[in-house]
Amino acid sequence: MSTSTVAGATGPQGYAGPLPDHVDVLVIGAGFAGLAVAIKLTEDGRDVLVVDKGDSVGGTWRDNTYPGAACDVPSQLYSYSFAPGDWSRSFSPQPEIKAYLDRVAARSGVLDRFVFGTSVEHAQWEADRGVWAVRTSRGDLTADVLVSGAGGLSEPKLPDIAGIDDFGGEIFHSARWDHDTDLAGKRVAVIGTGASAIQIVPELQKVAGHLDVYQRTAPWVLPRHDRTYPGLERLALRSVPGLQRLYRTAIYWGRETYVPAFTLVPDLAKPAELLARGNIARGISDPDLRTKVTPDFKIGCKRILISNAYYPALDADNTELVTDRIERITPTGIVTADGTEREIDVLVVATGFHTTDQPIAHHVVGREGRSLADVWREHGQQAYRGTTVAGFPNFFQVVGPNTGLGHSSMVFIIESQVAYLRDALRVMARNSYGSVEPRQDAQDDWNARLHQRMRRTVWSTGGCASWYLDEHGRNTTLWPRATFTFRLGLSRFDTRAYRVTGPVPDPGGAERPTPTTTEREVVPA
């Protein structure tokens, strides 16, 4: 599909024509990652198409519309470096982030490269043709390069609780909020006390007749230093050259000061723990409740949350914090291990996402005929530089294994990976490579050093079990060093760590030399 083929085939929400037979680059997902790939590859003159099962750009920020949804990274940092936002406050609410992404997509002129309402059902690498053969819910096509921007927060994870399917009231996951359900005066239960739950609970407490919050593990919650930008400051951020970049830079380096406490000397986080304990003391008057919400692990071991409203909501007269294990769910309520049944009208499930078992991995099949999920099930979720995977030629992940952050903005990671992808495509074009694939020994060496570093982090030594860890107890989610080291490592495409093949026959049937494989020397990162 050429650029001219796309032109004129655009509907109000994206590309509206039939799928092309072939594209140079096919991208899965239209969130921050997919949009960044589309914009930057279009700037490079690449033939790119993005497919997404949703109806617009936005990804996580399109799907999570629950009451109170907002970002816990400052607005100036949680945005593209190449597209400054006009933010109303220091921590952006969900509607503002979604509007930002819509605006960036429209202004960049790439919406004609997005196919919405379309899911990828199967993608298979065909070595003889040197292409990815992709089956979607809308038809089939091939691509020279496949990019996954599906992310780790795309598929809600439901709890495995007996009887949950038999509940007779309203039930929905926080990422699939049912806005048609009237919660006023209802008996509502929330299962989970993670990042979404602490934003939801204060909003539900305001309207529910009674609210039960089921807590398995208490999180550390810091005060949320959020503020509205005054009109004059907002005007200055829009019009004074360099001011917004200055804000962004200051926030970035301020966040990087957290890294030693997470990854080198966890005791350095003691001041943060004191802030969190002070947050509990200010927000909760009942001593017994204070004890229940005080974690028994080091701060940072699980995701640190921020809120000024969560603890006061738990302390309210119409709220009960339940710490007994859930035994089962009945058609009318929830039964805990002590035999108590609490009747409810509405059940909100805020139990997170499939982060260590990415759903897209089940649909991507590599060079040896095995899915990415099968490979990861055997060896654990891993990649080379969090971006490419041995056995999967011309496959790139944006927000892949061990690229997550516990302190800063994922947009910084996304832009770093997109730069690596762009350089890879330039190298492939310049050298007429048909495919690139990380060597297994390069990938193994990369991950061995990464997990060696992981051993001293608070995520491994802090005394908790978190969603960062996979079934083998390995942290396959987070990056264990400063973010600028990640960016430096992906500043250029390191060809010598890759298997590369020569030219392959193009989809049009033109004669080209027979594919050949070249083994490259592995160089230390």
C-alpha cells in the first residue's frame, strides 16, 4: 500500500477502505505507542498501517473511563516530546489525555493510516517470502515488518473467584466501566486496591448508599501534589518559548532521583515511607483501620500510588474495608472466609490487567512455528532491549518485556523504542536486508545482565508479591536502571547483535537474490 493508495480512503475515525494486500509496516494498537510509531514512520516516508480493536486512538486512555480516572505521572512529562500539550492541571484527568491524543492524531495527519474496529487474529512469519502473513477480523494482508504496540494494560484480568459468573447484580471491570448503571444509593463492592481502585473508591463513596472495599494487600499511598494551572501560568506555558520544555526537563530529572531508592539502596526510600504514613494519619481517624491500611513491605516493592482522597473515603461512615479473604460470590453478595456474607447490588472488579501474559503474544507465530506466548511460557517473558525477540524476524515490540517504569513516564520509553525502530528500518533499507532478528546469545546475555541488576532492587527484596512478577517469580515488567540508560542503549540499531538475511522476493513477484543469513558478532550493551 502506498501513501497515495491511502489518500482519499479516510472515514471520520480513520482509514475506511478495504485492507491493502501488503504494507511495509503493520502496527497493532492505537495508544501512545501505536500513534508515535505512525507519526514518526510517516515522517520517514514509510508505508505504515495501524490496526486497533477500538473505535479511536487512545488505547488505555480510551478504554479506562471510570470515575476519577487520571494519570499519576505529571502532565508535562506524560506527553510526547514532539507534541506539547495544553494541560489544565499538573496531573491530567483521563478525558484530557484522550483529547490530547485525538488532537495529536488529527494534527499530525496520520488518521488515514488507522483501521479501527479491527483485531489481529493471527500473524505468522513466512520465511520463504520474508513477510508476516496476518489475518485480521477485517481480512488478510502481509507486512514486511510487524510492530506490536498493544501494551501491557490492554486486556482486563478478572479474579478467579468461585461463583463470580453467578452474581445476579451489575458487574463490570474498571476498564470496561458501565456508565449506564446508576450507582446512587446502591450497595457497591470494589475488589482490589490498586491504582485504578484508589481513584474509583473516593468517587463511589460519594454516591453509594454503602461501599465495601475488598483489600488483599494494602498499598503505599503518597499524597497527590496536584494543582490547577492558573490562567496566567497556562498562558505562559503555551506562549513562552522553551518554558514547557523547561518544566518537562525539571520534572524528568526530579523523577530520576527516585531510581537509587528503587534499584540500588531501598532504605533511601525511608522519607517516602514517612510521607505515606503521614498520609494515613491525616486521612484516617480509626486506629484499627490505620493498621489495616498500613503495608508490611518496603515502599516501592509494589506500585506506589498517589491520592489525597482514598484514605478519607475509607474512613467514611458508609464505607467498610474488608481484609478477610473472599471465599465465593453468590447471586446476591460476597462471602468471606469467616463466613460473613455482605449483600451488594453492584460489583466493580479492579484487579488489573494481563501484564506478564500479554494476550497479543498468543497470536504472533515466529520462525520456528511457535507462538510468542509458547516461547515465553517456556523461558519466561523476555526480549532483546525490550524491543525485539529471538525467533521472530522483523518483529518489534513497543512497551515490551522489562520496559515498564515505577517512577517516570512510559512515553519516554516509547519514544526511545520508536527511535530504535526507525534506525533499524534505515539500516535495513541501506543494506538491503530482508529481515533482522536478535541472536539468541545476544538476547540471553542482555537478560542475564538485566536480571542480575534486578536482584538488588526493592521489587526483588522488598518483601511483597506484585503484578511485576511472572509465575516464575521473575520481574519481567520493569526496567531496573535510570531511564536515560535505556534511551542510550537504544540510540542506534546495533546490527552486530542480530541475524540478518539478504534481499527477499518482493510481494509483486520481482526476481531478487535468494535469501542468505549473515551471523553478526555480539557486542556488549
